Amino acid sequence: MDGFDLIIFDCDGVLVDSEIIAAQVESMLLTEAGYPISVEEMGERFSGMTWENILFQVEREASIPISASLLDKSEQLLDLRLEQDVQAIAGVQSALSRLSLKRCICSNSSSKRLDMMLGKVGLKQLFAPHIFSAKDLGADRVKPKPDIFLHGAKQMGVSPARAVVVEDSVHGIHAARAAGMRVIGFTGASHTYPSHADTLTDAGAETVISRMTDLPGVVAALAEWEGAL
């Protein structure tokens, strides 16, 4: 794999099947607040965004005020649900065993939540200590800004141009491309929707996979193709 020195994974919706749980909690809270939205629409419109930024967008779109208490309420409910229900994406451990590249995680989730989820599903030891949260950089530096990907590459001692990212969201793909990295889209989590692959391709993913077991072969193929950004 001469083309890459580092593979960067998003966490939610790529390593752990958490986006569907977040969509369920957040759709319930927004609907109760007077902004009816389905779980499916949450996944399609807001996947990859922080809850705070989702609330800001809803406030801009709707004429109803969104209570600040929703921030804390969502975090508490979501943490409870994740601790009970989150599972690893099928095939992750097998894919990782077949990848010889350096690897790290770059996520919008908090370090505390990442630690809990990855520990619960048995993936933490496969990445630690190279698990990075955009929230640790600052609230204004989350995806779709490229900061967390640039930070991850710097911590790993790798040029952004030598990194490939696995992402399930438009915001994550925009962030990775802005960081000068190549991107593989992933649609294998439970929050996927019919146009998901096309949406990720339009956002800048070079290719899209729906099974994590396909990842090593796709990384190898992209590494041989030097038609980079």
C-alpha cells in the first residue's frame, strides 16, 4: 500500500452503530419540542453533525425557539441508550486485522463517549491511544471543519496527503477533503438510507462500501491509483 501511510476512521456510523440510536433520541426530543421529524429524516439530514449544531440549524429553519435544556437532556438520554444498546459495526475487527497501515480515530463525539462506546464493543484496545475528539480542540472546530483530521495526521506523524479516511456522513467527507485527504464512504450502519451512497459520492468520496469486510481491498486499490485530489 505505497499510496497511504495512515487510515483514519470516523467512529459513529463507521466503527460503532450509534447514529441510529442518536437519531431515535434526537427525533423524539425535536418532535416533543414542536419540530416533528422522523428517525429516517434525522439520519439523512443531520448524520455527522453535533447535537448543538443540529439545534442551531433547526432554530434557523423553524419559527419555534429551541430550549437550551435540550442540549443536556439529549446527552443524558443518549449516553444511557448507548451504554445499553450500542454495537460494533459488523466486520470491523476482521478488516482491521488485514490492514497494516497506521490507524487512528477522528470523531465529533466527546472523548468520554468515545471511551465508553469503544470499550463496550471491544475496539478501544485496537486504536488506543490514537483516539481523537474534535470537541477537545474546541466547540468551533468540529466537522465539517478539517481541524480534527489535520490534528490526527499531525499526531500520527503523517502528511494529510498520505492519509485515507473512512466516513459515513457528508459533513465528515467535506472535512476530510478540506484536510487534503482521500475518502472512502461507508453505508453499512443502521441509519443508512436509499440515496446514502450517491450522497457520499457527491460530497467527495472516491468510492463507497457497504460492508466493512470490503475495506482492505478497496484501500489497496486506491493506494495503487495515484489520481489523488
